[in-house]
Amino acid sequence: MAINVPLNQALALIVTPLAPTQASAVGSAYSETWQFWNIIRTCAAAVALLLTGLGLLKLTQTGRDSVNA
């Protein structure tokens, strides 16, 4: 949110319609930054999901005193 929301707000301030070359330049500038942070966010979510799955798997293993007590 700290990155994508300000990007979206800045994009909303652009007066349209634009000439094709201007639209292409605006789209390229916006897209590069947005894609970078979107990939970072996706990787962080994947790591969180993986760690959650590992934690749940660890809880279901037999022989754990806290589960079998």
C-alpha cells in the first residue's frame, strides 16, 4: 500500500486523453515501478504461505506432546 497507492493516485491526476507517445511514456514509467513492487509483494506472500504450511505440517506430526497430551 505504501508504494502502489501513491502510484495509483499520481496516475489518476493525469489528464486524459493523451497523445499515443505520451500515453506510452506514462504507461512505461508507471508499469516498471508497479511491477517491481508487485513482484516483491507476491514473493513475500509466497514465503508467508510456505511458512504457514510448514507450521501446520509441524503441528500435525505424530509424537508431539502438546498435540497428543
